[in-house]
Amino acid sequence: MSNIIDYRPFMDNENKVYVKVSADIDPSGNIEPVSFVWEDGSRYEIDKIIDKRPAASLKAGGVGIRYSIKVRSRQTYIWLEECHGCQRWFMERK
């Protein structure tokens, strides 16, 4: 039995969608997403940030700062992922 974990299924996951995000950054460096563009080009305004915490996405694979957000009266999540010095935003495909 091997203790090696195969991470490849999490690296290329069809449930993970990288999105373009507009965000506000305050003088302390706190980042708050304001809107995002979905893969079909639709732009969505974020009505409210409910929660912010470090968390993993079990469905899409990946970790980062998970923002619980409200968009058009529906709750969903968006992650800010840091990898090798860059930051990218992703969401789970439903």
C-alpha cells in the first residue's frame, strides 16, 4: 500500500471555472470581490459578501479564501486561489 496521493484529478476538474473578477482592495490589503464574469461572458454583480474564510472546494478541487456571496438573491461561493505567486478566482460549475 502506498501513501502517495494522486492530485491529478483535482488539477483538471471540469467543475472548476476560472472567472474574471472586479474587486475592491482597501488600504489594509483586504480584498472584496464586487462582480465576476461567467464563462459564457455574462457579468454578475455581487450583492453581498456573507462570509470569508480559508476553505477547500471538494467539488472543483482547490483551496484558497472562500467567499460566501449573494448574487441575485442566491447564495454561492467564489474562491481566491494563490499558486506560485499569482492569484486566480474560481467558482464551482453547478
